[in-house]
Amino acid sequence: MIPITRPLLGSEEQRAAGEAIASGWVTQGPRVAAFEKAFAEYCGSKFAIATSSCTTALHLALLAAGVGPGDEVICPSMSFIATANAIRYCGAKPVFAEVCADDFNLDPDAIEPLITERTRAILPVHQIGAPAEIDRICRIGESHGLVVVEDAACAIGSSFKGARIGKPFGKFACFSFHPRKVITTGDGGMITTDDEEADREFRLLRQHGMGTSDMARHSSGKVMIESYVCLGYNYRMTDIQAAVGIEQLKKLDDIVAARQRLAQVYNRAFVDLPGVLTPSFPSEIECNYQSYVVRLTGEAKMSRNELMQWLLEHDIASRRGIMTIHREPAYSDLCTGLKLPVSERVADNSIILPLYPQMTDHEQRQVVRATREALAV
Ligand SMILES: *Cc1c(COP(=O)(O)O)cnc(C)c1O
């Protein structure tokens, strides 16, 4: 069976995790600090704050953006459900905007009509690694006094107009290290920002609102009694995870290059298939191809679900494209009657094909052959 993805973990990560365990310091500590430093350097941000996941990173970023009960946050419905859940954790309401059909990203033109006096923030998603039109979105945010928080869960290693995602363009960018993403720490997340005050706030919030860090207390020559200065959370990353993350970050450029090469092979192999739209990006965008998604049009010989079944019967895993949140039962009360025709159409007609950096040419040929057999006329 050819899997949809496979994390690239090797003896380097195994050794690093083992060293963290042998050191006796396993929760947030020196390795988290080192991972944060390396991550900020990679993205070109002033600060990077590690968290337990991208979901908790988004929650903290929205809190720091001042999002609270009764507020509204504009985001795409076409995203993983955590995007909207993080808004609801703040007691706020996600207001779903349409996406562009060609790259699944938030349509900047759809944002302004949704802005009300309750809107606090805009939460664009860099879909499956492809950067949204973030400069325009930030200009819209600025002109309305709204904070822009980037859901960059899948976008580590991508860039927009020559700058790495995470730089950050908005006030905050949030990343995921779940195994489905480009690099992994098992689970884990990161916030990047250039705002020093927010950096301090994140460090408090992720650690129970505790005014003194474990490391400061541990290394102090004097007795320190900590105090808890605000309502905080336990959203820490462990040092075992960070040890893995440090090694993964060293491999990131090679992982992205391998993903881009494989994506180009797919693009060339499918160019003449009727009803198949392969991903393509303007030159100002560099995509890490966290996933390889094709969209089927009415001309395709099979429906999306038929193609998925066909591939399964040929020992090839596939997944539906990005979901829509507004059609999920958990959102039915919030979204009664809401119709997002573009999001619904592209979500229902797109399919993710296997792509991982260690994929062999033989494996990829197998996927290409089965897909062509299904769809060629
Ligand atoms: C994966 C993902 C998340 C959640 O990331 P976790 O680290 O699993 O919490 C959020 N948003 C998007 C767009 C994602 O793809």
C-alpha cells in the first residue's frame, strides 16, 4: 500500500530524543529554547514560541490579538476544523469567507463585506502550504484596525514574494508539527511574531500564567517563589519533542526540495488528462507542497469518490481535499443556511495524492499509472 504521507524521521531524531531523555530534563527546557531560536532564524522572525500544537498556538495568538466573547473573526470555512475551533475557544464567532477556486486560499475580495463592528481579527490559512495573498489581506486588516493571525499550520518552508512564511506578515503566524505536516515533532506547534510584548505574553499563557520560568528558577542561586499573574494554560512543548524538531529543521530544505520535485513530476504526468486541474502558482509564490491536490472538473471520467475507490483498489491511499467546516455537525447551529458555493464545489471535487520526500520513482510511477488508467480517455 502506498501511503498518503510518511514522516521523514531517522537515526538523528532517535538519537536526539534519546539524549533529551538521558539528560533528565524532559519537559519544556533548554531544547525548547534552542528549537525556538533555530525556528525564528529560519523564518526571519524576531521571536518564536513553541506550543503543544498549532491549535493551541492559534488559541494563544487569538487571545493575544484581543479576541474575546462576542467578537467575530473572519476565516475560510475551507480549512481543517481547528482553525475555527480556536476562535470558539475564545468565546468568539468564526465568520466564514469564500476562497479562490484555483489555490483554495481566502479570497481577499470576500473579506471586506463581512467586516462588522464586532470583527476583531482576520485568520487566513496558507492552504496545504500555498501562501495566501497575505500582503493584500494585511492591508485590509490594517485599514480596518484588525489583527491578522496566519494559520500557517502546513506552510513551513513556503515563501511569499521572497520572504519565508513565518516572517510574519500578519502580527502572528502559527505552525503545526503534526506528522501530516512537512516536519514533525509527533505533535507540536510554534508561534512567530516580531512583537516583544506578545512574546512575553505567550510565554506566560502557555505555562499556567506563571511569572517565573522553570529554567530561571532552576538556575537561580536564590530561592524563588513563583507567582501566577494571569489565567494561563498548559500548552507547552516538551524537550523530547523539541530535540526531534531541531533535527527536523535541519532536514527541512531537503524535504521541501524533494516535495517540489515530486510535485513537478505529477504535474507533467497529468498535463493532458481531461478534467484534471493540477496545482500551479504565480512566480511570487514558492510552495512546499505539504500535500499534492488535484481538482476534478465535470470533464473528468470519474467522480472524486470513484477515483479514490479506484486508487484504493490499486493499493494507493488518497484523501479528500481540504474539508469545509460549515457543513460539519459541530457547526450546524452556527451555520444554518450558510452557503459557500465555491468552497463546497472545490472541497467536493479535490483529491490528495500520495507525496512524501522518500517516495521512490517506482512508487510515484504506480500512482501516475493508476490515475491515468482511471481518467485517460
Ligand atoms: C493541521 C492543521 C491545524 C492543526 O494543527 P495541530 O498541530 O494538529 O493542532 C490547524 N490548521 C490547519 C490549516 C491545519 O492543517
